[in-house]
Amino acid sequence: MKKLALHWQILIGMVVGILFGIGMAQWDGGKDFVGDWIAPFGKIFVNLLKLIAVPLILASLIKGISDLKDIAKFRNMGLRTILIYIGTTVIAITIGLGIVNLVKPGSGVSEETIEKLSRTYEGNENIQGKLATAAAQKDAGPLQALVDMVPDNAVSAMSNNSLMLQVIFFAIFLGISMLLIGEERSQPLKNFFDSLNDVVLKMVDLIMLTAPFAVFALLANVVVSADDPEILLALLYYALTVIAGLFLMIVVYCLIFALYVKKSPFWFLNKMAPAQLLAFSTSSSAATLPVTMERVEEHMGVEKDVSSFVLPVGATINMDGTSLYQAVAAVFVCQALNIEIGLAGQLTIILTALLASIGSAAVPGAGMVMLVIVLESIDFPSELLPVALALIFAVDRPLDMLRTTVNVTGDATVASVVAKSLGKFGEPDVKNWDDNLDEVTS
């Protein structure tokens, strides 16, 4: 009998995890039980994915650049990648602004709800931490983002997943230097990174054996940790607005894929399903990156020299789902607090959300830091910032899971478009992932 496909295994793990979490939430000691005995397995899984993220980026990016043989090819690919990423992010922000202005979810939030949310999250450590992080970014100079991209210690950068841009910079710098010294002299180093890349990909196969059980643990913990149902119900209209915008963005990706890549969008979604489900479970583009790369290369046919550059860069600077959320959340908060925001303010949101997405870390919760930056760009009253974050904090976790799914889908779409434009999108030439997993377990 044929083994159940990986994405169905993960989906079953998610459903069982949600049902288990709901059941445990009805028991007085259920939250503590899940936190002590179930959640750690999910954390271990995420840590394993993060563990191999930096070696994978380093090995695959250097291998991809050195395989190009010509710096002109790298320049051509890099320019296309950045321009397409900017284009899809602007589309996402525009969709967010369009839907929030049409639906006006903030107009239905009562003053009583605002007061209750403010009391509930007054002094919340997470909210205060986001405000402090945003304040530090605001105080930085206009070119601080460029300064932060260049590491003063490559080893130190590789020891911190939040410094992924620095790792990418070092890998690109090293890869270009290998091109410049010629293939003969760079071959020993290239052989090392080729071998490292193969080993890390096998590590991905091993880690994915536990994926269905890990997403069970992750989702069960999310459910038992959910906030007051009454608060969630009060923010349902806002949450549905964000979800509608994210769904429209998925439709946009499918249209781009169908029109340019000339393949069925259902084929695309089927191939990307395991990566999307993991993005949903982990809320981290960085943690999902090894899986995204595996799916795009081995299941969709994007050549490694494209995916190894486009996807790590995308996981760091391409935050379409998060940027769409910024637009909806910023206008929603203004609507709820009766603060006027005109056309100029909404154009400012587009620009600020675009720039903020480039410097945002690919980790859970980074969207709220970006939101503070966006709100301050439209002169939102600073004394109301804690209230603004309290308004959306209760539903931020499930929405973070959804927007990370959109972020990962966007990265895969752009990788496919860039590969197609360069003639590097072909048929997968290796056996599928489930065969790989069977090989590991046999």
C-alpha cells in the first residue's frame, strides 16, 4: 500500500493537535500538561530546522553563485529578484489598504472592547518589548539597514539566526570572490561546500520524519494558550479582514504562476503544501526555509543556482503577508480609535511597510515591531501605541501563522518566476520527497 503523502501526514497532525488542544483546554491542568509534556517536542523540531538554516544558506548560496561561472549572470538574477520582490510587496500592501478601507473593521469596535483590551494587556511584557525594539530602530540613522547587513565577524553572524542578512552578505561576497579567482583555484573550496550542501539536505530529510508529530505539538500548544474567547470574538471582524487579504494574495501568486510559469496553480500549491503547513505551524520563514528550498528544487524543478539565492534573500526581505497585515492593522487601529488617516497617510504606509519588511527578522512576532514603525510614520500618537498593540495582540498569533504561510508562498512564486525568466525552470530530476523519506527509514 502506498504511503500517505507528507503534506497529508502534516495536515492530519495539525487537525489532531487542534482537537487535542481544545480537549486539554477544558481540563484545569490541561494547559500545564501540554506546556510541560507536549510543547517541548514542537520546540525541538523548530530548533532543529533553525539549526540547519545557516549551514544550508551558506552552502547552497555559495554553491549556487560559484556554479554560475559568470558574475554577469549573478547580477542579472539579483536585479530581477529584488525588483520582483518589491513589486509583489507593493501589490500586497495595496490589497491590504483596499480591503480595510472597503470593509472598515475598526468602525465596529466599541469603546468597552477597547478599554477591556487595554486593561488586559496593560504592561504586557511582549508589547513593551515590541515598543522598545521599534524605538531602537527608529533612533537609528537612515542607512543603518545597510550597516546592519555587513558583519564585522562572520562567525558571530552565523551564530545568530536573526542576523540572516549578514550571513547572506558573507556568502555572496565569498561566492563572488570564488568566481573572480577562477574555477581551478576555487575548486577545493567549492567541493567542500557542495558536500556540505548534500549533507544538510539529508539532515532535512531526517528532520522531516518527525514533522507530523511536531506540528501536532505546536498546534496543541497554540490552542491551549489562546486568549479569552470573548476578546477573540470582538476582533473577529478584523481577523477576517486580514484573512481575506491574505487569501487574495495567494490568488495573485497563483495567477502570476499560471500566466508566467505556464503551470497549473493547483500543481504549485500541491508541491508547496508541506512548506506552507510548516510555515503555518512554526510562524517562522527562517525555520521553514530548508523545507521551502527542498520543495522548490526537488519537486518544482527550479535549478539550485536560482533557488539558493532567491529563497534565502526572500526569507529575509520578502514579507508580503506581513506587509499586507501592516496595512490592514494600521488602518484598523486608526478606525477603532477615531483617528483620521487620509490619502497621504496611506501612501506613507505603502512606503514605510515596504522599507520595514526589508529589515524585519524572519521570526515569529516581527510583524508587530514593523507595525509600530508604520504607525509612527503617520504621526500616530505615541501615548496610544500600547493601546494600538493591545487591540490586535489577542489575534496576532493565528494571523502570524497565516501571514508566514503567505510569505513562504511568495518566496516560492518569485523563485519560480526568476527561474523561468532565466531558462532555469525544468522538470524535477530526482525522486519525490516521500521516496526520500522511505529511503531514510528503510
